[in-house]
Amino acid sequence: MKRILVFIPFVLLFTACKELTGETRARIVQRKKMPAGKLLISYQYSVDNVRYSDSLVMQNRVLSDDSVRVIYSLSVPSRNHLELP
């Protein structure tokens, strides 16, 4: 019984700390080949009529679209990550 009572606060803390996220599309504005087979992607997206710009260095691969899906934090929309196909 004591183990269950100790476990419950950890479960509540874990679920309460999960960050709320939103999703939108970002437009790729620049692609640039980097050394060692890397690719620099610069992209822009908007949240609540505010435009955000960011970039990502990744392994060189073909991206068939000029837009990608962005997952961002609702509390800090500039904190984001890309969902690449």
C-alpha cells in the first residue's frame, strides 16, 4: 500500500509537467549544402500572427515539399522541432 502511495505523486507530476504543444506548417526559405554531407534548412512559421524563423542542420536528404510540419510549445512558440517526412 505504501508503494502505491509513493508512486501516485510521481505519476501526477509526470502528467502535469508534460508541455502543451501546437502544430502548424513551416515554409522552407533556404536550403544550403554544408560540409560532411550536411544540409542547412532555414524555415519560417507563424503562430497568432507572429512570425518565427529558425534553422536546422541535418543529414543531406531529399525534401520533396517546400513546407514541413512544426511542433511548437504553446507557452513559448519559438521552442519547436520539425516533423520531417
